[in-house]
Amino acid sequence: MLYWLSQFSDTFGVLNVFRYITFRTGGAVITALLFVFLFGPMIIEKLRLSQGKGQPIREDGPQSHLLTKKGTPTMGGLMILSGLVVSTLLWANLANPYVWIVLFVTLGFGTIGLYDDYLKVTRATASNGFSGRTRLALETIIAATAVVVMMQIGRGPLASSLALPFFKDMVINLGWFFIILGAFVIVGAGNAVNLTDGLDGLAIVPVMIAAASFALIAYLAGNFVFAEYLQIRHVPGAGELAILCGAVIGAGLGFLWFNAPPASIFMGDTGSLALGGLLGSVAVATKHEIPLAIIGGLFVLEAVSVIVQVVSFKLTGKRVFRMAPIHHHFEQLGWTESQVVIRFWIISITLALLGLSTLKLR
């Protein structure tokens, strides 16, 4: 919305700053942060009153969780999404189609997560939520729709190609099969972040780290000069996605204020699915699907731990980990919650730096 003020820069020169993505990204961070700070307590109180007993806690999980987390309200993703949407609408160029595509995925996944959280709260069980197959089908439809639109507005063969990091000109044109790959990346990212969200502050900080990484990637990929210098794929218009990523950082910081242990509210599927979907869709839009697996390697690790645990138990009747996702495994080994969270943050930062190194190692 504020982007349109730049049209009057000929009369008022100071308004020219609204043309710059960097300025508007900074504005998006601050706006989202202030929004969550100001309205967060009210949202928490309303959710606490409406949910009664709060989010159900897994009875087979660490026993300390039953004592310290019981009664904490969920659906805190509403705080994050509200700040993100308001900030994006205020600072982004709303004529840019990528902005609306990513918002479509984010809010679509958020709605699915919200319904799942609602079912868990009303049924008072941590496992009796949305049907897994139905939920996955809806996520796939949303993701595939977004990928199809991206391919339509994209530039030539690149729109349906997979770009390989570490190589200057190597891309694999998948044609319409790119829809399957793109949808897999988006759905996989959404559910991987969802699995990571199990401890206070564990998911939101790695999400912010990944969002900061992709804010830089989107800005560079959307700028022809920088993209040419770094020899990465140039995606016209993708730079505007840096503003959405900035809004994630601001809203995430605000949420972390209330989610810091002991948490006043949980993100829930409402937030984790939405934020994972956002990261996945930004990765697809900027042609950095593979670097997402590196930058978001912590989420991949969490998802793989669940897959390995399930497959191993079904095939052999034995468990590889004491408990999955893997952050609970380390709790069972004796790590405190704060040790798990902080050490996983360190891993996330390291992986983000490794992922960003793919921008120059060509």
C-alpha cells in the first residue's frame, strides 16, 4: 500500500524511499513486530478464555510437559499471521503476483492448521485432529495451484526448471512434472516445520533464520545485476518476497516474546503449517528449492526422524529413537528443554550459513 506513495516522488522527493525493497522490508519487520506486541496479549487472553483447558499434551511424551505445559492455549499462529498479513499489505507492492501467491499458500495452510487445532482443542486430545489424508490432500491442492500460477507468470523454461546449486548454468527442465516437485517442496516444508514445533521457541527461531536467509535470496534473485554477478537464476519480481520474509521475522520476534519458556501460548498447527508453507513457496518462486533443504535442514532432520521411526517400527517392531520427533529423543536422553532448543538454534544458524554459501560457490 505504501509503495504507491513512490508515485509522488517527483513532487516530494523523500517519498522515493518507498521504491526500495530494503527500506520496505525494514518497515515490514518493525510493523509486524509492533502489531504482535500490541495485540498479542489481547489475542492470548481471548484464546485462553475460549479454549478452557488449552492445547492437549501428548501423554506418551516427556512427563515434565504434562506438568508445565498443560492448560497453555494454542492457535498462537493467529498472532503471527495477523501481523504478517497487515505488515505485508502495508509495505509490499500489491501489484506483484508473487506476493499474492505466497499469501494464498500461507493463509491456506494456516486455515487447515487452524481447523486441526480447533478439533484437537474441542476433542481434548493431542492426536484426534484433522484426518491425515484429507489434510494432506488439501495442502497438495493449494500448493499445486500456487506452482501452476508461478509457472504461468514465470519466464520461459526457467519457470518449470529445477536449478542446481554449485553449478553456473545447470538447470533441469521438468516441464509439467515441476508441479509435482514444487507441490512436494511446499507441502513438505509445511509439515516439516509442523513436526519441529514441539518445544517452547524451538520452531519459531529456525523459521526466522530461514526467513532472513530467503529474504536475502529473494532480493538477490529479483535483482538482475546481483543475480548476474552471483550467477544465480534471475526471477523478475521475486525481490518483493523479501518483504514477506521480513514480516515473518518481525511477527516471529513478537511471538517469541510470548512463546519464550514458560510459554504463554503455543504456535499450533495454525502457525507452523502456514510458516512452513510460506518458506516452501518462496523457495519455489526464487528457484532455490534445493538450498531450502540445506537452510531448513533442521526441519528436514525432524521430519526424517519421524519417517525413520515409523518405518522401523512397522518393519521390525523396534524404534530407532527413544521418541520422535528427534527433539524429544534428546529430552529422553537427559537434555533439558532449554538445552535442546538452544542447541537446535545453533544447528539452524550453521545450516543457514551453509545454505547461503551456495549463492557464491559456483
